[in-house]
Amino acid sequence: MKDIEEFKQYIDIVITSVEVGYRKPRSEGFIQLASQLGCSPERMCYVGNESKDIRGAKRSGMKGILINRTLQDVQWGQDLTMTKLDEIEELYKEGGSFQ
């Protein structure tokens, strides 16, 4: 929690593997996150920078977005790859949606 202090105000929900009882890539945490947000996993995207983020998101029914700041050539089954987090804004501009 100390790591997110600077931007915690921008986060609606924080769930840790300790609270869930399982670590990624198990789907329990992703499903709990969706539930707490009042959304079905199928309508969500999860942005992560590790294989376990993408695998866990996909296992739970979410779209998996890889944020690849190092520009390594990795294919972990992600639905989309970005280099900067602000690129996600482009997906939803003008009422669009991520398919």
C-alpha cells in the first residue's frame, strides 16, 4: 500500500492477494475486483505488465492489456499491447469501446 500512496486518490478499489487468499494468475482476485466494481468480468479490461496479469485477466473473462514499457517482444495472449498507460484513453474516446 505504501507503493501507491502518491496516486491512491485515483484508485477506486484496492484488493491484495492476502485479502483474496490467492495470488495471480488465479482468477479469484480478478472476479472479486469485478464484483466490488459492480461489473461483470466480460465487460472489463485489466492492464498489467506481467504474464500473470494477462493470464489471470483472461482466465476470469476480462480483456488483458499488456503495458510494455520496455518494448520487449512478448506474447502472453494479451488482447492489446500498449507502451504508455494513457494510450487506453484512445480506446474509449468518442463513445468507442474496446472489442
